Amino acid sequence: MPQDMPPVGGYEPIQYKRNLPARGFRPAYYLLAVAGIMTYGFYKYGKGVRELNELGREKMWSRIHLIPALQAEEDRDQVRRMLADKARERELLGAETKVYHSDRFVRPTFAVVPENTTD
């Protein structure tokens, strides 16, 4: 019995690869896009940090310049309270009692001490 032989010139090549179109861009383009977006983000972040530092510095200097005005306001309030206390004392007792050795105004100091201490 005769054996089957290939045709003259050989068989046609077999297509084993899929012929699909490439989807999307090349990976290098995606990498460049991500790098560009990240660079822009870091740039904006750096500008924001510098702006926050400048705002903090400005806030600190404004507080430093406000300290004398706030101190004067507190002193006026303390003197007003002292004079009101003396007037109340004169009204209740009929006379002003001398509890200090001086008439000079001294800022009152308060110390918070716990009532019950256990040692």
C-alpha cells in the first residue's frame, strides 16, 4: 500500500498566533504619563508646604506683636477688678481694711492645689 506523502512544495504554514490588534498605548507611554502626573503633584505639594510654613511664621509674628496689647488689656481688667473689690469692701464693711503693707498694685497669683492628697 502506498504511503501518503506531503504535497510538492510542502504544506502551508500553520497560524498558531492570534492576530489581535494592540489595545491601548505602549507601556512606556503610561509610565511617562504617571511620572508627569507625580512630578506635578510633588511640585504642588512642595508649594503648599512652603505656603503653610509662611502662614505659620506670619501667625507667630502677629502673636508676638499682639502680646503688649493683650498684656495691657489684662492689666486694665485686673485693676478694674481690684477697684471693684475695694468698692464692694467699703460698701459691706463701711471702711477699707489694710491687708497689705503697700498700696502698690501686685498681680494676684493663684495656685491650684488639690483638696485631697494621698501620700
